[in-house]
Amino acid sequence: MQSNFFKMPLFFSIIFFIFSCSAFFYFYKTINDNNKKSQLAEIQWQTETFKQDEIKTLDYSVKIIEKERAQLETHFAQSSDIVPFLDTIEELAPQAGTKAEITSVDVLKNYAGLMVGMKAMGTFNSLYKFLILLENSPYELEFVAMDIQKETLPDVENKNKQDSKWNAVFKIKLLSFVE
């Protein structure tokens, strides 16, 4: 009986050892799997955080250059912005001391441009200043045709050539036109 008594605890010890080893390896494998999953989740989290930081940086950059972008967009007239463009051109006339009116506006389909016909009246100096203001406007303009004619003769008694009136007809093509 004694020999049987020593075999039984040894048998239970071996079974307990095998059970403990299998539980250890099971938990070890589970911990390693969870470790790999957490590392993948951390990599995804870092990737998303990096993307969000890039978006914030890009948004900040856009806010910084918003003023310059708005200024750049003023150099291009869109099909919905024809009236402000025409108003801008007409506002240049009083600055030069002339009277100007738009006579025609044609959208060029094949060229994607805008053709503007304009009449201006004033002294030769004021018409010349108006022409310079048009050339220096923020829009890219091409002068297709221009006709300047004297309307009245100078006053013979005063011989004042400054009072003579001139008429000008401009045909201007707006090159920076976006449909």
C-alpha cells in the first residue's frame, strides 16, 4: 500500500504540472496575441492622429493664405462675377476724370473669354489716364481695338486746348475669365 500511496501524489503532481504548463502556455499565447493586437491598434491610432494633425496643419495653412487667395481670385472674373468686373471698370473712369459706359458684353465660347465694348468721354489727358488705369487693373486685359476722336474744337477765343472733348471707344478682351 505504501508504494501505491507514493504513486498517487506523484501522479497528481504530474497532472497538476501538465495542467499548469498548458494554462501557462495558453495564457502566454493569449497575452502575445493581445500584445500584437494592441500594437496594431496603436499603429492605427498613430496613423489617424498623424492624419488629423496633417488636416489641422493644412486647415491652418489655408487660413493663413486666405487673404492672398482672395486677392488672387480677384484677378479672375467668373461667369457669375461679370457685373462686379464691369462695375470695377466703370469705377476707374471717375478716378481718371472721364465718363465711361459699357456698350456691349459678349462671352466668347470658343476662347473662354469676355469681350467688352466701352465708350469713354473726357479730355485727352483724362482718357489717357483711364487707359493706364485699365492696363494696370488687376484683371488680365487685351485691348483688341481702340478709337480716339476729338469731339469739339478748342475755344478759338481763349485758345484753351485743355477744354477740348475727346471720345474713345475701347474693345477689351478679358483674358482672365473663368466659366
